Amino acid sequence: MTTSELFPQARFGLNGDLLFPRRGDPPKAINGYIRDKGDEYVFHPIVKNCKHRNSIWTKVCGGMVQKHTCNHFNIPICFLDCSNCPERVE
């Protein structure tokens, strides 16, 4: 099963970090990411890089949606699929 999650007003770092504006309450936990220990508005991806994973960001009303596909198997994936995959290559 694949999931897509709306990330309102997030900026995206080159390493996959999610950076949220520092106004209002910080975002709640985000699937596949861990909150930065020094900045509660920054999230780092949990899953290690894979040369087969392709992540696409699509702008939608109210934010951005991230979708992942595996170029090795040519299927849509979620972070859990990728973290348990025996074909993952960094």
C-alpha cells in the first residue's frame, strides 16, 4: 500500500529534509521522518538512500505531496517497503 501525505508550507532540502516555517505550533510527527533534536520545525528522512528509489514532489492546493516509486521493480512504494527491501542499493 502506498501513502501520500500533504506537507503544507514545507520547504525541501537537498538531502530530503522537510523544513517548516517557524510560526504557530510545530508540525506533528510525519511518517518516514524523524524530528531534528535541535529544531522542532525540521524533519530528517529515516530511510537511507537507494539508487532505485525515485521521489517526486507535486504541488497541490495547500502544500506539497511526495510520492515514491521503485525503478528496480517499477512499482509505487512507501518508506516501509524501501526500508525492508533486500534490493536496496545506496
